[in-house]
Amino acid sequence: MKYHIKRVDEFDLKDQRVFLRVDFNVPMENGKITDDTRIKETLPTIKYLIEHGAKVILGSHLGRPKAGNKKEFSLSPIAEKLSSLLNFEVLLMENPTGGEGFKNILSQLKPNQIILLENLRFESGEEKNSQDLAMQWAKYTDIYINDAFGACHRAHASIVALPSFVSKRGMGFLIDKELKMLSHLIEKPDHPYAALLGGAKVSDKIGVIEKLMDLVDLFLVGGAMSYTFLSAQGIPVGKSRIEKDKLNFAKEMLNRVHARDKKLLLPIDHVVAKSIDNLNDVKTVHQIPDDWMALDIGPQTQELFSSELTKCKTIFWNGPMGVFEKEPFSHGTFNIAKTLAHLKATTIVGGGDSAAAAHICEMAHHMTHISTGGGASLEFLQGDRLPGLDILRNPRRS
Ligand code: ADP
Ligand code: MG
């Protein structure tokens, strides 16, 4: 039996109350949204629902609110932003379940209004996948649509318990796009195929490295992760960040790469500093001195990686090449992003920080796809089942 997830355009939506789970977990500073990509990415689904006469109820989490600091995590700035993007009235409910009289509000909803529930994590049952909480939403939900790809790896009440009570359930256009793009990386990708990996830790990425081992022709490794690999080969890395308990994994991986006639390239020069906060003392070296730490790949490594990437037809990028948040250590990441941007290859970016880096250097719109789900995209690629997708699957008759 084949399994199929229904997409929003496969439902009859007229006058139906649609609970749309979105991922509006956007970065904020002092109450202002600093990157609205996640909001913009859900607009196609929201617009489709509006155009087809649905009564739209949006639900999202934001951050990790604890009791007492609710104001800071209110969706109020998001309601405002959404309203200006859609040119629609967005009614923010104070209560994440809608509260008393919500059915009445819904029945009187005007055609130019949609509803946004307050931060779902204000309800303690959300993260506990509470059936009772989900039942409160289910009472007024005719159709449940999930478009929150970035939250699909979490078994929370609005992701798993709620759709289990609603027989008409499916996905929005964003999840559909994510699944198509990420599937391309594991099903018949064009070769040569490279994985460009970086970021903070080897340990975060072991699952995906294991999976990619059978798929890619080439690994290019930068970021903090590369110093564990260099150290595993006995190359001095000074005070660079390494994971001692992953040295054996790194060694074993290097052996497996060679046994399979694949390539794994590591940085050949580095931008180093005495500490991450000492920006006056930054230099480029081929050998990392004892008291220094490597915080970015150097210009020769950028050239080496770029010339390899130029030969590829498929590239998966996860993890920045250095501490891109600080200008002196941002060049490696931004220059590699520029290289990717100018290629004809399929370029897919996964990982929250890599996506942020691509946006900051204004290369994001040149990539084939930037996943909106950091953790969720890695879990999907490494073959884990995402609970939020599993619950949407219905057997296909044929
Ligand atoms: P992603 O979110 O794209 O999966 P990660 O979360 O794994 O990426 O890693 C991002 C972090 O890695 C960034 O905050 C960056 O500063 C850090 N990082 C990258 N290179 C280094 C390095 N050489 N030393 C220390 N930290 C690094
Ligand atoms: Mg990250």
C-alpha cells in the first residue's frame, strides 16, 4: 500500500474552518522581527486558503517561553507583520486555544479577516503532546493543514495530537516543496555530488554524514568540525575547538571515504586568533600555532573548495565555514556562499545558521532551495521518520 499526504489544494475548502499550523518561530531582537523568511514562505498556503473561502485559524510557537515572561514571546509583532504582508486583518487571540466564545468569533469572521492564535507554547500541554489540549482545537477544526516543516520532528500537541483527532488532514505548499527538494538529495541526485559541511560540532551531524557517505562523491569539510578531522590525522590544531570523543569517528570516516574511492577535503589554511573575542590579533596561517585557534577557512581553502564545487551538479550545504557572526571570520562562509550562488548546479542549504549566513550575504535567493527546517531537514535526510509527517499520511487507494 502506498502512502500519500494530501496537499491543501486537494480539499474542498469553501466555508471550512481550517487550522493551519505554521512555523512563525522567527528571530527577534528587542521585539522586532530580524528575518521574516519563515512568514513569507507560508504566504502561498495562507493566500490559497483565503482565495478558496476557508476560515483560517493560524497556530504557531515562538521561542521557549517559561512561566512569567509571556510578553516577550507574544506573537503580536508577527500578527502586525502578517497583516501588512497580506493586506488583511489579522485577529490575534489572547488565548492559544481561542478561549470562550471562539466558535462565535469564527462564525462571524469577515471575509477580510483571519485569526492568529497566541503562542501555542503558552499552553504547557503543547510540548507534552497533550490530548486534552488538542481536543480543544479539534472541536472547531474541520480541516487540519500542517505547513510548519521546521516543527515536524517534534511530537507536540499541535503537530501530532491535533491531526490525530481530525479526519481531514494534510500539508501546505511549503512542506510539499521541502519534501520535493530534500528528496532530490537522496533519490537520484545528479553527479558529481558534494556535501559541504561545517558548523559547530561533528556530533550534531553524525547521522547525516553516515547517510551521505553512500550518496555523495565528495565531502568538503570546514568550520569547527574540520579541526576534529585534522586532529584525527595528527595535524596540530592549537586551541581550535575539537571534540576529543569524536576523534575515532573522524578517523574511521576518513578510512571509509578512502576505501570507497571518494574524496574528503579539509582546510589547508586558516584564519586564526588568540581568542574569539580578540579581534585585533587575527592572521592567516598554514599551520595553526599552539596558542591560537582557527575560526575560519583561509583564502587558499576557499579557492580549493570553490574549484571542486564548480565541477559539481548537486551540492548540499550544511554548516558555516567559520564564525561568520564576526566580520574577520565571515569571509570563508560568505565567499563559499557566493561560489554556490553562481553555479548552475542544484544547491540545497539545510541548517539554521547556514541559512542565516546565506541571507546575510544576500546570496539566499540564488540557491535552488534553502530549507526552513534546521533540525527537521537533517532528521529527514538521515532517514528518520518525522512524527508530524507520519500522522498526515493516508493510504492511497490504487
Ligand atoms: P547549522 O545551524 O547551519 O546546522 P551549526 O549550528 O552546526 O550550523 O553551526 C553554526 C555555528 O558554528 C556558528 O555559530 C559558528 O560560529 C560556529 N562555528 C563555525 N566555525 C567555527 C570555528 N572554527 N570555531 C568555532 N565555532 C565555529
Ligand atoms: Mg545551528
